[in-house]
Amino acid sequence: MTNSPPKQPTPVYRAQLRWQPIVVVLIIAMIWGGNMALVKLAIRDITPLFMAAIRSLVAAICLCIWMKAKGLALFPSGRIIFHGIVAGLLFGFEFGLIFVGLKYTLASRGSVILYVAPFAAAIGAHFFLADDRFNRYKGVGLVLAFGGIIVLFLKDLGTFSFQALPGDILFLIAGVAWGGTTVYIKKYLAWRADPLQVLFFQLLFSAPFLFGLSLVFEAQVVTGFSPLTAFSMFYQCIIVAFLSYLAWFVLVSRYPVSLLHAFSFFTPVFGVIISGILILGEPIGANLVLALMMVSAGMVLVNYRP
């Protein structure tokens, strides 16, 4: 039996975010930034694609249990399942591109190139979503924030080389796919399904895809397992894939994706703060301060309502 689509409530603030969603999306960016450091620690024992597959599978099982407890249907209709499969495959495709791209290019270069995602989300939302139009304030704000990311990783970008070009291209495609996936979910799933269902589809259908990529590209997937690796996997599965992704999809269902994606520029900044300063004890550099100022100023412009 096909459930009728729930009536989409009209958002109160369509053109800008108020302080409540901004606080939530900044916390999410902080969680994702910390995830970068913990993945680096666990990658010594578990290969990255296999790690991503385990993360999706464990988080999907947790969501399944929670949805059953709430009496929420896992697969409400054929149309929703179709869009869920597409979203899940896109999610796995992004991770596959990123991890394969790391074999050819520097992680710092990839981190910069990946953040074409907010531009892709803003442009895609302009053409495919109602009430989420691109304007000059968003454009200037995105460019300013992207400049902040370049400043953050400037000394580690290296020089252009044809050997790194395949990896750069893979990261570019991954960034466009990330922004496009958010727009796709907003257009076809956000108003048809509960955020729990949307996240469940993305995790469930990405897991076998990631396991397949791991089988093709990775040899010995597990070489050890330490308490630090165990904590990293808990953080990735429960804190990131389960809780923070759920909060993200709740926001996607309520607010313009162009604004939400723009705030993801804070993720690499928080990642440098957490991994470099809090974990490794490195001093705060001028590039980090400048990057934080540029990203913050960019978000003020992006969220500005004429």
C-alpha cells in the first residue's frame, strides 16, 4: 500500500537561516571536522573504503532498530525506495571517488577541490528547487569562503602535475556529486519521507556499493585493531553517520540547501583546529585565523537577506 506524501509545512524562514539552525549546522561541521582526524588514526588498521562501508552498515542497523521502535515504515512506497536507492548509490559513489582520488593527489589539494560542493548545491538549487535562488550575495560569500579554504591549505597544495590530475578530477566530480546529492534529496525525498527514512536509504544502499569498491581496490582490509581504532569506529558509526547525518537531513527537510551546504566550509577549518591544535598541540597559525575570518564573513554574506 502506497502512503500518500505528507503535506510539506511551509518554512518560516525560506531566504535565510536564524540562529538555531546555524548553531546546529556549526555543531555538525565540528563533528565532521573531528571525523577527519579520527579517520587518519584508524586508517592504520582498517582500509578507508572498508571503513566507510562498515560505518554505513552499522549506522543503518541502528536506524533500523530506532525506526522499528517508533513504528516507522522502512520502505513506505516504491517511488520513495527508487529515490532512496539513487541517493544511496550517489553517497557511495562520492566516497569511492574520494578514496580512489587520494591515491593520485594530495589530501590537502583534494580537501580544497572537494569544496566545489557548496557551489554545485547553490547552482543546482537555483534551477531545480523553488524558493532557493542564487544571488550576488551568495555568490560573493561562497567565493570568499572558498578563498578561506585555499588560504588554510595554501602551503600544502603543491604544484600542478599531470600525475596528480586524475586525483584532482576525481575530487572535483565528488564535490559536484556531493552538492548534487543534497539537491536531489531535497527535491525528491525531503517532502515525501521522514528524515529517518532518508538517512536509512542513503546508508543501507551505499553499504554494499562501498563493500564492492573495497573488494576491487583494497587488498588486506584489516591489519590490526587498537582501542583508538575502536573509538574511531564508534565515533564514525554512531556520532557521525547516525546522529550528525540525521540532524543534517532534518535541516535539509526544513531549510534551503544552498545555505546549509555553504556552512560546510567550516568543516575543514574545524578539522585543522581539532587535529592540529587540540590533538597534535600545534600553534595557531595566521593562515588558520585568516581562513576562519574569511569563511565567517562569507557565511554572513551567504545568509544575508536583501
